[in-house]
Amino acid sequence: MVDYLSKVLYVLTGSRKSLIFLLLIFIFTSILEAFGIGLVGPFISLASNPESIQSITVLDWAYRRSGFESPQQFIPIVGFIIIAIFCIQSLLYFISQTYIYRYTHQQKSRLISRLLKAYLDAPYTFYLKQNTANIIKNIISETNVFTQGCLLALLLFMTNGIVVGALIGLMAYSSSLLLVMILGILVPTFLLFNKLGHRFKRWGRTQSETQREMIRTINHGLGGLKETRVIGCEVYFENQIDRQARQYARAATLSQAASILPNIFIKTSLIVFVVLFVSLFHIFFTESEQDLTAVMGVFAVAAVRLIPASSQFISSMAKMRTSSHALDMLYLDLKEIEKREVHNRLESLSNSTAKVAVKPGNQYGKPLSFANQIELLNVTYSYPEASEPSLDQISFKIKKGESIALIGKSGAGKTTLVDVILGLLELESGDIKVDGVSIYDNLRSWQNLVGYIPQSIFLTDDTIERNIAFGVPDNQIDQGRLYKAIKAAQLEELVEQLPDGIKTEVGERGVRLSGGQRQRIGIARAIYHEREILVLDEATAALDNETESRVTEAINSLAGTKTLIVIAHRLSTVENCDRVYMLDKGRVVKSGSYQEVVLEG
């Protein structure tokens, strides 16, 4: 339980004080409720025999100072006091429960934002072993499971635990036999559900894993809808998701069915024990019928509250077990991201010879001044757990306005080198400098200089305008820059032909556009954001010859005004580059002009 609570508190970083406030409210309302219920027994005794007020010390003291002439006149006052206590307690209970629900929903909202920020800020290597279906599941599904199954269940567990404890104390004060009977019901139920804890955890893990697989299957089936439809493999994905859905349904049914057992068991057992209590009262006790009526009055009122409180207490424990897998998933992801952030901070403070750690702060500073050249100095990088470096002592210079090409076989290190230049991968050793200043002094400022145009452009299901001004709010889009970018990317003709112009929806992943049009929107995006350095990663590899020619023409028109770093599979696309670097096994094995490297090579 301590480990579980520590994980919950870690996920709730920044919101712990509210839990203490909630706990104090629970304690106060529970004590007030138990006190009100405790007055019911004496009130019933007093109502049935007003003269018995002398045997009740507190009431006798209050009666003597009230100035009433007879106990009968004092009885309504006691009744109104009890009513007031219950009304106040009910109001406080409503307020506390409302606060609980507000608190849990606020935590869900904050957790979703925190997770998305953590995933967006996570190092690029984090995604080398993560599936987006799992990340989507964590943000959308597991946050809901955490807030409803972990946090809300934990709060209800504490709330009802305090209520049950207070009521058991009251019953112990009223009748020892009553206490034994109540404990005879609650303790076995609690022990049984505690023993079933591993099953609840297994059911929760099954629900989590099947949800992830369902999201993954949907992504695969709908993400490649053309291929799915043409190949005719719809049944394959339907069978996959049907199998996962049935497993999820079975696990959810078992966990939910098991969670209602405490309420059924406790209600049935209480009825049985009430009958036994009344039957055995005269055998084992010599008290009068009036005493039995008072005790049963307390028991009746207490049972009305005890049944739901005790069943919720045990059910909450079951929900916490079922949701523990979701808690573990969120905890491990946040812990891993935090560990990487701490590692980066420590690296930034170290005096290692590599000097490549990113300095904290200044994440949104002004771009670096780029007037002369970019210099790669002995750049070395190895992927985690790789036996050989992917980049090995690479050094060269790129002058401002120059265009260079990176060529080589698959696995030569071209894409890895580009990822390092983009600041996505942290160097093992070496440095990258702009006009003599390391880019790692302020990585964000360096990235403000760079535009990236991959082989497959990511387009949102939105307008051409918003896809070019990617990430910019509508009221901040500069129309002058927008049309300048459209012209530079040779998109004017396309925009003029469309009925809604730049307001035309491109569809999910740009499905309503051709491959060449998508690539030119990618180029326009980089130009709109005024990036001085454009990195083109196989930007024309998936295009036909005619479309490639038009995209290449758009790229070549930028030569001299932009610094270009081009990864190319088709060597014909790099013949206009100023320099060509051939890579093999993470090293530059040849460099020079297109004539020297390609034609004479």
C-alpha cells in the first residue's frame, strides 16, 4: 500500500496538499456523523421513557440548565439538535464529495497536459522503443483509469475507511455483541478481496493491453486504408480487433462483477446478523426491552450508512488493484522521462571533453546568428545498446548559402547524421558549431534556424493555410509570409485552381493532394517559418519523374538564398549541389563535387 501511495503521489506532483485538506474534511465529517448516530440511541430511550434522562449524564446536565419544567418539553430540543447535526453533516458530506469529483477531474486534465508535454519534450531516442498506440492509450485511456480507478478509488477508500472506523467504534460503545457481529461480516470480506488482489491486477493489465492493441489495429487498418481495401484484408483487421475486444470485455466483466460482491455480501450478512442479534439478545443479556430498542435504533441508523460505506471501502480496494497496471504505466513513463531530463542536466554541468550537453533554459530564445558557416567537429554517435557507432568522427564545413548532399547505401549513417544535425540525437562526442558557437549552448535557438522536409510530409486534417503555418494560431498567421512561401514552393497554380484557395481542406495526412503537392507544402512550411537551413531527407524519393522534376525545381530555386542539406537516393537529384559527401559505415569516405564523387567515382 505504501508503494502504491508513493506512485500516486509521484504522478500527482504539485497537488499533494489538497489531499491533506480532503483527509481533514473526511475525518471531521465522519466524527460528526458518528456523534449524530450515537445520539439516536439515547434519544429513543428518552422518547420512550422521559424519566430516564437522569441516567444519561450529558442530557441530564443540559436539561438542568435549560430551564424546562419537564423532560417531555426537553425531548423536542434534543430531536432538533440531532436533526441539525445530521443536516450539517449531510451538507459537509455533499461538499466533500463534490470537491473529490472536482479534484479528480482537474487532476485528469492536468495529467493529460503533463503527459503530452512530457512526451513532446522527451528525447528522440525515447520514441525508438515506443509505439504511438501506447502513448495515445496512456494519454487518453490510462489517465481516465488512473483518475477514476486509482485516485478516486483511493479517496473513496480513505473516506469510507474513516466512516467505517467511526461507526465500528460507535457500535463497540453501544454493544460488544454488535461489534463482534459487524467484525464477523467485514473482516472476512476484506480478507477475501485482499486475497483476490492479484486477479484484479491481472484483469486490469488485460484491459490495458487489449486497449493498446485495439488502437494499434485501428491505426494499421485505417492508416493504410488504400492498401487494406486493394489487398482485401479488411477481415484480417476485423478479426484482430474482435479478438482483442472480446478479451477486454471478459476482463472488464469479471472485474466489475467482482466489485459488486461486497455490497451484496454485506447487505445479506447484516440482515442475517440482525435477526440473530434480536433472537440472542434476551438469552445472553438481561437488559430490558427498552435497552434492546435503543441499541437496535443505533444499529439501524448506523447500518444505513455502514452498508454503503463498507461496500465502497472494499470495492475501492478492488478498483485500486484493477487500476494498478495503469498507475505503473504512467509512473514508469514519467520516471523514465524525468531520468533522462536529470541526465541531461547533469551532462550540462559536467566538464566532459565532448561538451555536447544541452544547456538548460533559453528554450525559446532568438535564433543563433548564422553569417558564415556550420562546422561539424569529430561528430560521433551510437544508438543505445549498439555495439558499433552509427557515426564515427565525421567532420566537414557548410558555408552559408551552400547546398551539400549526403549519399551512400542504406545504413551508411545519412539519416542518423541528419537527426544529429536537427538536434534530435545527443552526441557521444564531438560538436557542431555555427560561426564558432556550439549549437548545444542553446539547442532551441539552433532549431529555430532549421527547417526539415522529410520523404513523407506530415499534414494535419486541416486547410492548406494552417498546414503551411504549422503550429501558428489563426490570428497570428502572417499573410505576407504565407504567400511568399507559396510562391517560393511553386504552389501558386495549385492554390488558384482550388475553389477555396488556401482555405481548402487537405484531408487526413493530405489524402486529397498528390505526392508532389504534399512535398511542396512541406517546402512552403519551412520557408514560412523563415528557416535559413533546409534539411531534405529523401524529399523526392517517393515521387514519379515528372513530379520529382517540379519539386527539384522548387528546391533548386532556393539555392543561394537558403543553406541546403540534402539526403538523396537518386543521384540525379544532387547534381546541382555544391559538394557531395559519400558515407559508409558512419564515416565520410569521399567528398567533393558531383563530378568528383559520382561521375568519376
